[in-house]
Amino acid sequence: MDASKLRELSDNDLQQELDDASRQLFELRVQSQAERLDSPSQIKAKRRLIARIKTIRHERAQEQPEEAVSE
């Protein structure tokens, strides 16, 4: 999922995506230690997805105080 689609999601949906991606990353790491992965690049992709989600959540948190001050 790219950043533009993530930005369209609500805060609750973003949290759900973050939880899902974190769980999938954990499963991929366990699988990589137990057996060979079909696509090792999946780990990198999940890490980047988690980083995108956290960045968007941080940007939204930064916008909230600014809007409160301007009102």
C-alpha cells in the first residue's frame, strides 16, 4: 500500500494496518529463522510499510496542536 492510500485512511484504520503489518513482520522473521523464505524482500517491504504508517501518524499528531493554537 502506498503513502497516498494510507493517508486516506482514518486513525483507527491506520492503527489496524500497523498492527497487521507488525504481526506479519514478526511471522516473516520467525519463518526466516525456521525455514527459507520464498521472497526475502517481504521483510524489507513490511518494515517500510510500518515506517510509512508511523510517519503518517506522526504527521497527523504534529498537525493537531497547530490547529488548536490557530483557533
